Amino acid sequence: MANGKSVHKLRRVYVWEQPVRIYHWLNALVILVLIATGFYIADPLALQSSKEASQQFTMGWVRMIHFIASYIFFFNFLFRIYWGFVGNKYANWKQFIPTSRRFFREMWQVFKMDILMLRGKEHMSVGHNAMAGFIYFFTFLAFLVQCVTGFGLYASMSTGWWFPKLFAWVPAMFGGDFFLRQVHHWTMWFFILFTVIHVYLVFYHDYVEGRGEISSMGGGWKFIEEDVFEKGMDVPNEPTKS
Amino acid sequence: MDNATMQKSPTYLEEFKRKGYSRKDFLKFCTLMAAYLGLENSSVGQVVQALSNKPRLPVIWLHFQECTCCSESFIRSSHPIVADVLLDQISLDYTETLMAASGHQAEEAMKNTMTKYKGEYILCVEGSVPTAADGVYCMIGGKTSLQILEEAAEGAKAIIAWGSCASNGCVQAAKPNPTSATPIHKLVKGKPVIKVPGCPPIGEVMAGVIVHVVTFGRLPELDGLGRPKAFYSKRVHDTCYRRPYYDAGLYVESFDDENAKKGYCLYKVGCKGPSTYNACGVTKWNNGVSFPIQSGHGCFGCSEENYWDNGRIYQRASAFPGFGIESTADMVGKVALGVTAGALAAHAVMTNVRKKKLIKGLEKEGKESEKELKD
């Protein structure tokens, strides 16, 4: 970036397609709901009520909300995997799984510039930077763990259709429900920590890059400097244009 | 089970009559068992038929690292025929606790059963097998538990692992498991092993498993963990009479509070019913008198693998591995959250210091643009 020399020429880039944005916010909403209801299920409040038990269904409702949210979460997650194959290059699975040396080079660069705060060349990634993409790969693994452990716990208490029964093998793999629900509870903390760091970094990138990072998940646009187009440094996994 | 030697053995009905039970008692017993097995009304005849005509099943009952609570539970199951006939008559072939013979005579009896009924007898094992120090921690008649098990398992038709010790090691396999107590299914290969976990398992459940084998000539349907589905497919929670309080959100907060007197759900004082697969809520204990939750104490989770290490008795949350026994995932999580928040605050400060030039550049650029814009 040519600091202070002149005013940048920025170009509008459609980074996050509408399905990605809908996925993102739906995911954010259901994760919030799942965490809140999950905490309640793990340690319910001490309710004081003069009503008969037959007139109340507090835990029942909370669990129902948790289960509905978990279905949305699961199928939203499946959709995102699908979109990783048909969406634009910023949504592609190659953003998350390293397939080139350039990916690792950019991760190292992000580590130096954004974490160690060393001075040097800023990375010019447009979508996720390589480090972010790789961390998202782990969030997808955490999604998978939560879905498998959650539906594993749910399988034996579900009475309806076949889908939850697909996870009936899970408790046996974990040696029973005791350990399974602990893993489910531990993994939730990964989501909380991730969310805090994620939201911070969105503000951070908006602040130091000035490309509209925060609003990009609203309209899908980021505003990219002209010289990035010239150097062709937008996608970490694609070979550098000469 | 139709070989010549077996035909000479008396049938169950003959044994019952010899013991002085009437046919009415016998039919009651058959109906009871059919109900426990989850059979339809029309299948009672099948049980009657089988127990009237089939010769009694030869059983060898071994005891290793255990407390004999499984045997105690078995002889206290609700119908006296279970104790009097199933155990007395069937397993008298060899069972250290209840057989009349001792010493060499007893060993002789076991050897006889093993050769006479090779491939036909059911091997019941109570207790885990210690494998540390070449098995010296549990030896009978000069042989280690493992040697005895392997000898007896070779000619067995099937193996029933009674109780949590034999199914998953129970207390002696809890950390640090000094004797390397090992459950039966990990030691015996190539033989079907039915796990009947519980500390102890319910007597009726134990009788039900044997009656199923006798009636249908095959093992009951097992779940993913090797337990009979008829008794272990539902959680204690699912059949608990306090379940409506759980769904309503009404919980005992401490054992001496008003909610405890009202009989609210014991979830928050550590009941493990929601994670425990057993028939306690339906079958209950000691002739259907009660079960732990009914007497005001949460479920222990005694039929679940690793229940000693996996949880706390009076709390829902368990220790987070690597952070000491007092820790919980939430405590560790809150500290991690605090550390993260601190690190991010430091990062924010450092950003303003180290990237000052960059940020100033952006600000300057923005201000220049602002001035160029005309109102």
C-alpha cells in the first residue's frame, strides 16, 4: 500500500456471494442459540414457580429449540460444503485446505505481520487470508465433532425418522454417553473462543486495511486496491500471475 | 442342543416340579420372563414350550475380581424360581459361591461339565481379569484368572459377562488400574460375549438373558456395546417417574431443600440417568420395591463404562482432563476466555503502535478524499 503518497484507486469486488452471506448469518444465529440453550441444558436455572409440573415445559422447550437449531446447523453446514465446490473462488474448499506452497508462505506472512507485528510486506489477500482459511478448516472439524456427538446423544432419545439413527454408532465409539456429552460440552468452548477472536479480527482488518471488512458480510463487497489486480495476489492457492 | 448327552438332562419343568413348584407357579414365571424380555403376549407359549421340553442349560459360573453383588442380585430377583431353579439347578455345575463341592471336587465338576457339554455350555463370568504381573492378583486353584477363563471359554457356546466388572472393569479398572483389570470381551476372541453391565445388574435382567437363550436357542439381540437391547436400549432417564419434573424444569437444588421433599428431578444434584442405559426405571430392584432415584438419590450410572472415572457423583460437570480433579470445562473455558480477551486487548494496543504509519496513511487518505468532496 502506498501510504500517504496518493489516494488509492479502489475497485469493488464481489467477495461473499449471497448464499455464503446467508450461510454465515444463519450459522452465527444458530450457534448463538445452541450455546445459550446448551448452557441451560447443562446447568438449568433454579426456577421458582407455583404452577404444577404438568403446567410447565421449560426444559422441554429449551431442548426442543436446541434440537431444531441443531438440525438447521447441520444442514446449513452441509450446504456450505456443497458451496465449497460450486461457489466462487473465495468460497472454494481450496481456501481452507492448503494445497500449495504459496498457501503456507502466506500463512507465515500473516503470522509475521498480524500476530508478531513485525514490519514488512503486508499480505494482500482479498477473501480469507491463508491463516484464517486454515483456522476455518478447524472450525469445520469442530462443526463435524459437534454434529456427530450431538446427534449421537440425540439418536437414542429420538423416536421419529431415520436420520438421527444414522448416528446411533457414535456412543459406542466414545464408550458411552458420559464421555460423549463431555466432548460435546468441551467443543462448545472452542466455538465461544473462536467467535470472540473472529469478531475482533474482523474489526482489526477493517481498521488496518480500510477495505470494508465488516460490511463485506452484509453486501458481499470488498474494496480492493488497483495494484492488487496488477500483481494478481488475490487468491492464495492460485499460482502468481507474472 | 439336541445331542444325546443333553437329552438325558432333565428339562426345566422337571426341575421345577422336583423343587416343588406347581404348574401355576411355572406359568407365572414364564409370563413374567416373557414380559421382561419384551415379548408379545402370544409368545408366552413359546417360553412355556421351551422350558417344558428343553433340557436344562449347562452353565459354568466363574468369579474373578468382583464382590459377588451380581450373584446376590441374581438370587434376589423377584420370582423365587429364578433363585431356586435357574441358579441352584443350572449353575451348580460350577459356581464358587453357591456350589456344594469344594477344592478338588469342585474343580472336577467344572472339568466334567467342560468335557461333557463341550460347545454347549454357557460360561458366565462375574468379575474382571487382572493381567498385570502375570495375573498373580487373582488366582484360584493355582491358576491365574486368565488361564481359567481361556480354558473355560474354549468349549463355551457363549459367554455372559455379568456386571460392570466383567463388562467394563468397574472400580478395579478405574485409574490407575493397578492390577490391569480387564473386561472379558477384551480377552476372549471368537466367542459371542453378552455384556450385562450394572453394579450389580438387575436380577430379572440376568434371569431374562438366560431365559432368552433357553427359549430361542440363540443370543438376545445386542446393541452397539454388546448389551441386550431388551434391557439396555433405553436410558434410566427415559423411563424415570421423575421425568416430568425434568421436562418442566423443576429440579432438586440440594438434598435437603423443599424441591427434594416434593420429589423433583435430581438432574442438578448429579443424577446420571440421562446418560445411563438400564432397565431400573421399569424393572426396579428387590422385587420391584424401589430404585435409587425413587429413594431420593441420583442414578450412579453404574452400568456405564468407566463410570468411576467419567463423572462426579453429585455434579453434572466432570473434571476437565489435565486441569486437576476440581476443574470443569466451564472453569477452564472461562479462564481461556479471559486470557483470550487479554491477548486481544494487547494485540489491539500493539496494532496502534506497530501499524501506526499504515493507519495514519489510511486516515490521511480518507481525509483528503473528504476535502475533495463538494457539498
